[in-house]
Amino acid sequence: MNSLFSAASPVASRRFNPEFFLRIRNQTGSYWDFGYGHESNGQQIDNPEAYEQEFQSYVADNQPGIFARDGISRGWDYVSVDWEKQWPVDTLPILDGTTVTHFEFRRFLSNGLLQGRPEEYYQWEDGGDRDRPRQLYDGLNMSLQYLFSRRYCTSGENFCLEKLELNQTTGYRDILEHNTSTLELTTNILGLPLQLWAKSGYNSDLVDYYDYTNSWGIGLEFVSN
């Protein structure tokens, strides 16, 4: 398993994603969102001199200099279009819960209103010469959710299956070359909404969005039916 966070930041997740959007609903159980958003990690290192200074600071404190990577700044503005539909319960007779599909397209901008030029992979980070734009790894997303009916509860409802979700993401440049798959199962155990998840692919962390990782975890998720 590859950890989502380095030893330099074992608890706090550095991911900020404000978005403004207009939602248009219709009477078929679906809606469209048209949005403008910004995603960043709130860090400041954007040149090799600042990185080297942070690197040496960690070394002076008897810590691995590579921890300085946590301070590399990442940021993008994007425009987005989302479509979501909740399907009638009787669409699939063998399933009596609720099925929800969601599609999203994010176009990362070369010069945004909030971010300006995107901050992504810098060749000075590892002496590399590869082109690693975010649109290779992200931008097209599809998810399928199944919200279980109360039939999937034990007697007394001390244990219930709440939601199963499959999420698939790829880039819109060279589609399907870099794929990310996430599977989530949310249960309710004695009133505690416990979620189990597994992820294989990219974008686990904004600093290393282009690195392929396999990860899993346990968390809490509050589901509204």
C-alpha cells in the first residue's frame, strides 16, 4: 500500500477546491451544473532556489530533505460541466435501492481568473524532461452509486449497508491512457457511518498527481438519501 501522505504531513490534507456553479434541474430526476472552480494545495515553493532552501532546512533538522516536496505549490483554474441522474427504483427489478449516475468534465485553464497560469509539474523537481500536464491524468469523471434500501439491515438495524460507489477518472488528453479507479462501501454500524475504500491510480495528492499509487482506507461518510 502507498500512503496518501508523507511523514512530513501525516494528518492534514492540503487540498482546497472552491467552485461557483449554476444548477439546472428538470423533472426527470436529473440536473446539470455549469461551474468555474479553483483547486490548489495552498503551498508556496515554485522555483528551484526556494525548494533547495527548504530541502536544506529539513536536512539541518536531521530530517529527510525530500520532505520539502510537501511545500511545492500546485494550482489550477477550471471550467466544469456536470450531469447527474437518479434512476427510478424499478429500473433494475433485481435491485430495490436507488441508483445514481454522475458525469463530470473539467477543462483546466492555461490562464485562469483566480490562478493565472497553472502550477503543475516543474522540470527542476527531479531533473526530468517529461511533459506532465494535469489533463493527462484528470478531467473526465464518471461515478455510479447504489443506495441500499432498508432491506439490507440486520434485525434491529444495528448494521446496515448504506451506499456502494464506483468512480472512474481519466484525462481528456490521451483518453484512457492514465486511469484512476475508486471503490467505496459505506455502512452504518450502531449509528456510525463507516466507509471502506480502495483506490488505484493518480491524483491521490496534488503534489504528486502524476504518480500511480494503490491505497485503501477507512473513514466516516454521512449519506443523505
